[in-house]
Amino acid sequence: MLCLAALFHIFTVDQTTFRSLFDQVEKPAWQAVKALWVIGTDPTHYPALGQPLTGGLAGGLAATALHAIGGRIGAPLLLIALLLIQIILIFDVSIRRAAGSARTAFHDTHTKVNDALRERVRVIRERNARAAEAKAGREDGTDVIEAQFDHLVQEDATDDTSREPDSREETDIEVTYGGWLAAPHAHAHADSGHAAQDADIPQGEPVEPEAPPVPLPAGIVRIGLPAGHADRSSDDSTAGKQSESGDDKTTGKQGEGKAAGAKKARPRPYQSPPPTLLRPARAANNVANAITVNSLGRKLEETLASFGIAAKVSNITSGPSITRFELIPGPGIKVSRIVSLSDDIALSLAAVGVRIEAPIPGKSAIGVEIPNKETAMVALRGLIEAKEFQQFPSRLCAVLGRDIAGQPILCDLTRMPHLLIAGATGSGKSVCINALLMSVLFRAHPNEVKLILIDPKVVELTMYNGIPHLLVPVVTDPKKASNALIWAVNEMNNRYRKFSERSVRDVSSYNTAVEADGEEKMPLILIVIDELADLMASSPTEVEDSIARLTAMARAAGIHLVIATQRPSVDVITGVIKANIPSRIAFAVASQVDSRTILDMGGAEKLLGKGDMLYFPQSSPKPIRGQGAMVTDAEVETVIAFLKAQNTGEYDSNTAEAIIATPMAGIGRETQDADELLPAAVDVVIEAGYASVSLLQRRMNVGYPRAARLVDRMQEAGYVGPFEGSKPRKVIISRQRWMEIQSGKEEDS
């Protein structure tokens, strides 16, 4: 209140006039005090001062003193500063918190403005690119396939604005879906009317109507020539009519040739998708998080101190989803003591789950990883545009996400050379596969990398059908998937034979050799299996054998595998598969047993899900924790639509036929193997007096599938009876009858 009263006095009382009232009196100070008291009760007592709001005796004394110290300008400033200090003390206002809120608001506004500007620039660039493509198509006169990214643009006749309206209408290009663009007709005089044109036509001579254009398939339009080329097109059509003096058959053949040429568009050079098709990355807000992280660090030290462990937080690294505190234990403190307190630390810090990495590779510190309150999304676009990815030399480089420090996690499939991805349902496995495939599509040319996608679940990878990188359509049948792996094994053997002929050791050396001779290069092949459990359930032996051979030998041949499963059990991820796939990615799993199945160590059971992963490459001594890249289905569909519109996908017919024909060969081979062992199996069951699968396994030293097929064949032939539960099958055929059948076969042969 005193400050307000002093402010009233300073702003309403002229200090020079007030002092002049007491210059000629005795005891001016005392008289001034008395005057301030009087003015507080009756402001009109001194007419020279007007009617001021002095604020009373206290306000006047404070204002007079501050005016003597700071003058006319300094006194109000001092009073305002004192008033603000009182407000802060009374209402407990935090300057740091207010500054942080202001900074956050400014940062959010700056981010929104930048995002809006980037989006505007992207729209303008796409619009200019579409206009340039449409202009190029009009100049070439070629057929353009309508697609999501190719829009028909009407060309206004703006070359000569002084032409008559009728003439302008005649030179416009009309766009009709699925039809022809009307060819413009040039006239000798733009200002001549229709009557003059009719006068030029000789009377009595019938005018033959032009033949209707050959219909094109739906979705294909023909871009006509601009008005400037009308004379040339008119001359060409006239010459064409004069040359059509042959019979109707010739004309029909020419029409068929035009129609065939119209069905097949001119092939375009491959155009990789731009990163602007993906959502832009949002800047992380670390202002409020910094205060929370520092308090958690102090609380962590206090928690360890309460258990008698002296440790100091030396560094704090905050990532998209995890914050890692680097602890340096005191002298004589065992690492095992800190590791055993993970649950107590989680309780003290109120964290969802705490993972302790002891020690951190390359550092003399222990890492305590605590989940953030909010998980920041790692956009795929930011990783695609990162210089680490752009400058990476390999065409099979893929982005997986960001580590705890926020650095991009890149994997080179040519060096790994195969990758196993496993995790529970909803942990981010399918999103990781999409991010990996998107990385390849943004980086590799179809002539450099070919894809074989196997999707037994049908719904995950079928959207990639039609892209130019695919060798065959996405394989969804488990039987055909097994055949695709068999084809890959045969392709591997064929490539090694070609390497032997050229005296080279790998696909890179082979491509260098054939490039010098002008021959076709050999592309890399990436095989992606989305769900291994379904394949192992349908044909475990064939799938495991093919995967074992490919993972053991296919690296030098340029064939690489990415295998994913949501059931990390030993019957799916067998020891043979694990032995040949050293690089693995583990997402959140239910138990430590599943984590050991994937990584040969625990840790994945403590992951948070939603993209939280442990990346364990072959070159790393310990798994790397990170947050997987996020790419939505809408973004994937946008990129695929762009690829389909700009580049025509052509499947390898030889590969497709080989995959379809392989099942028949396999059935014939199995039938032949069963026929070879069938006589011995019949002798075994006749001698034993009963038939069972276990009997054939023991006596003939074959596996369960082979023994079961032999029993089924004997039942079909009428040698043994049907299945009777736990009882063994009865042998129907006698020894004598079997010998007669055998002797009859020998006579026939």
C-alpha cells in the first residue's frame, strides 16, 4: 500500500511547486510534514497544487525521499520495482517457472510456424512438379496414365489475348476422362467467321467425316498437341489420309497397332519417393523435462545412500522414451549390489520399470535406465533426411530408430548379413518391418535390390503389391512360401556357379566384372518373412532346412533374410536358425525365457512396448536400447501409391513360375521317396504284427513326418487298418499275399 500511495504522490504532485511553498518559512521540513498531513485530509487546502492524490503522510514522505534519491524518472522506477517484488513475495510467483512457461510457449509457436511453412513449401513444390510433368507430357504427345499423383491440367490459350472469343474456344484443350483430347485446328485468319470457312469448301463435293479414334482402355488419355503445332498435325493427318489407299485389312492392322501402343505407356525412368511424403518430425520439448530429470538424479543418489551404497550421478542422457543415469559407485561398492536393487529403485522413483546396464560398454559407469513420463515419437522422415543415412554407401542400409542419446540407429543388411526380429503382439514388430522396407524403397533402385515378401498373416505386407522392387507378388500361402525359400536356395547355387565362372568371390566383385563387359548386373535380394511361426507350423522341416542353408551360405551371393515372429519360443526360433542369424532385434516380451530365446540374455522382458527395443548387432558386445521409428499405414500407402504411379512394377515371370511349379516337384519327390521305403515298411509291420508310427521310427530310423506318411500310404493301399485311438493299427495283409504282390511287380518290371 505504501508503494501505491507513493506512486500517487509522484504522479499527481509537482515536486518543484511543493518545495517552493516552504522555501521562505522557518523549519521547512516540519512545515512540509504538516502540509502532507493536511493535504491527505483536504487536497484543496493548497490551491497551487490543484487537487492531488498524495497518498497521505506516509506516501508523501516516501515519494519525497525517493524523488531526492532518483529524481523525476528514477523515483517511479524504484517504486514500480518495489511493487513487483512485493507481488512476487505475497503471491509466491516463481520467476524461473514463468520464464520456462514463456520459453515453452515461444518454442511451441515457433515450431508450429515452421511446420506450417514447411507444409506450404511442400505443397508448392508438388504443384510445380505436377505442372512440369504435365507440360512435358503435352510436348511429347505421349499417353499419360492417370494416377493419384498425375493430375490432368487444362491448358488455357493465353499466347494471344487479342484473339476473338470463338477462336480462343477452338484452341482450348478439352480433357475427357478415358477419352481423347480434342486436337486443335489452326486457321489461316483468326478473325474470319464460319461463313468464310464454309465458302472455302467446294460446293457439291461431299466431305468425308474423320474416322472415330481408336478407343483406349479406361484410365488412359491422350494429350493433344498445343495450338502452335496445329498446322503440323493437320498436315500429318492429311498425309495419312492420302496414304490410306490400301485395302481395309491394312487399315485394320494399323488401328490394332495404335491400340496396342496406347495400352502400353512409354516406360519412365525410376523416380525414388521424396521424403516429403512422410510426416515431418516434431521438435522435442526438453525444457520441463530437464527439471524433472535433475530431481530424479538427486532422488536416485538418495535412494542408493539409504541402502548404504555411495554412488554419484556423473552424466544424464535423455532419449525419446528412456533417460539413462550414469552412476559411478564409490570405492569398495560391488556392481552386483546396485543391480540387485532394481525393484527398490523403481519403487522409490515411481517408475514403470527400471533396467540396469552394468557396466556401460566403453565407460567405467553403471547405467540406470528409467522410462520418461511421456514417450516422444521418432518420425521416420527425420531419420531418412539425416546425413548419416544419406551418406551411407550401402544400398541395403535401413533406419531402425534412435538410441538413448538421440542418435540414429542404422543397420547394414549386407554386413549383418541376416536379421531376426521378435517380440510380443503390439510391441512394434510390424512397424519396424515397415520402417526397414521404407528405408530400402527410399534408397535403392529396383535394378539394385529385389524383394521377396512372405506374409502368412495376409494383412501386413500385401499393400506392397505392385511396387517395382518386387520379384513376385507378396506370398501369402505357407506352402508357396516354402517353395519361395527353395527357389532362393536354387538361385543361390546358380549365383555361385556364375561366380566360379568369373573367378570372383561375392556379388560385388561379380558386378564389377560384368560392368566392364557391358553385361547385366546381379541385384541384391532381400527376403522378408513377417511371421515365421505360421511357416514352421505348416512345413517345419523344409522351412528350417532352407533358412539354414540361406543364412549359412547366401551372404556372398547377395541374398539376405529378415525374419520376424511374435512367438519367440524354441520350436519357432530353433537352435539352427539362431546359430546362423547373429544380428537380432528384441521388442517387449512376456518373460525372461523369451528374452533369452531371442538375445541369449535377459532384458527384453523389461521393455516398455510401443517401439521400445533392444538392437543386438553382430558387431556389438551388448544390446543397444532405442526407440523404433514410427511410420503409419497412411504414410506407407502414400509412398507405395507414389511408386506405383511413377514406376510400373513388372514381376519376374520365371521366378513366379518356378515358385508355383516347385510344389509339384516336391510332391513327386516325396511320393517317390515314400514308394522306395514302402516295401521295407510293409515287411516291418507284417513281422511285428501291428503298425504304428513309432514302430517305423525305431526300426527304419526315419523322422516322424516320414513315418506318418508311410502309415498313411499303407492304409490307402489296404495293407493296414484305420486309426483306433491309443491302440496300434491292425495289419490286414498277410505275408503270403504281400509276397504275391511283390512277385507280380517283379514280373511286370
